[in-house]
Amino acid sequence: MSTDALLDRFLDALAPLAPVAVWAHGSLAGGDYQEGRSDLDLIAVLDDPLSPRTVRRVVTLHRALRAEPLATKLHCSYMAPEALDDPGLPHLTWAHDHVLRRPVTPVTRRELHAFGRVLHGPAPARLLPPVPDPELAAFVVRDQREFWRPAVDTARLWRQDVWVDLGLLTFARATVTLREGRLVSKRQALAELPALGAPVPVVEDIRRRRYEEPAPAAGEWLGRRAALTRDYLGPAIDALVAAHG
């Protein structure tokens, strides 16, 4: 099943919940989507508070999609109208094959305003308040300081492709946002990394797996890559936070 066919099936399954709007953000909306590799990042605005019955229906909906390979990458946050204004509020979210609660962050909200893809209903600007530049910048700095910098000190994480990729790409995206006030795609962030002093072998490793050969890294390279990434990212985040925090 293609991405578009999966989205159509998802919207059909969601219809009984009468969504006010459904939007895509992230790579799918920003023009950097790689089928089978990228996540499908969605937001659904429902018409009433999320009752226990609604939560059960959402879980049933996503479990019914499990047979489709691409559905494992479909993540959706469900927002109620009364909770649209506060970026700190957690929302019911289906991600990584289970239910959790997490905020729709200022970065996601800015993405939705800048290039959100409307799958159903009105555009994001009709329902979501804009994200002021200082609010976006404060969130980006806080995310680097409170999430990514402590993670650098947990060595075992950095033997995994996902941590290397997201750690470096999120840092590059944060740097551009704080420097220029704009959001960039993962592809654009990857192009920024060499000029930011990131280790070239690691940047090329990310490029190969994301855009060329998807085979995961293996062997002795895992340890060397982890060390190169952590040695770079720790001081780089410290400098970014010192400059903008």
C-alpha cells in the first residue's frame, strides 16, 4: 500500500469520529518525505473532549491498520478544540505502536502554519494561534539544553542510528532557527552540518542511509560513530545554549 492509499484509509477510518481537521507536518508536509523511511506525522482535531470511549476508538483504529507496513510509521496526535491554544498541554497520541500523551510543540505548530498539508477541514491558521519568534526560540533552546544535552552523556544511545540521525539533524535545525528564525527540512539540515563542524564521516553515514542505501550501520563503525557524534555534539550544544540561552 502506498503512502497516499494509507492516508486515504486512515481518513476513512477516522470519519466516524467526525474530525474537524486533519493535517500533516514533518517530512510529509515539508517535501523531504522518503516512503518507507520517514515517519507520517499527523494531527487530528476532534470536535469534542477526548472521552475514554473516544480513546478506545482511536486505539482500535490504529490497531486495525497494523497489517500495513507503512502504518508502523504513522503517528497522530489528537487535539480537542478547547486545548488548541496551549503548546504545553499533552494530547492523546498514537506513536510507536502505542498510546501516549505529548504536547504539540511550538516547532510543530510553526511547521503547520508554514507548510502544513491539509488532509481534511480548514487550514491550521484557521484553528491554531501563531507561534511568536521568541516562543519558538525559547522552546528550541530548552529542547537542546534539557533533552538533547543530557542524552549525549548516555553512551549506549549513540550506537543506534535513530539517535545519531535525530541528534545531529535536530541540532542543525535548531541552529538555523535560532540564527535565521526559520525552519528547515532534514535534507537542508544535513547540508548545514559540515559548515557547523560536524564530523564528515558521520554526516555521510546519515546521508547514505537516508537517501541512498538504507542498510543500518554495523560493526566497529558503530562505536567509532558514537564517539565522533558525542565528542562533537556535547560541546556544540553547550555553545549554542550559551549563545542563545
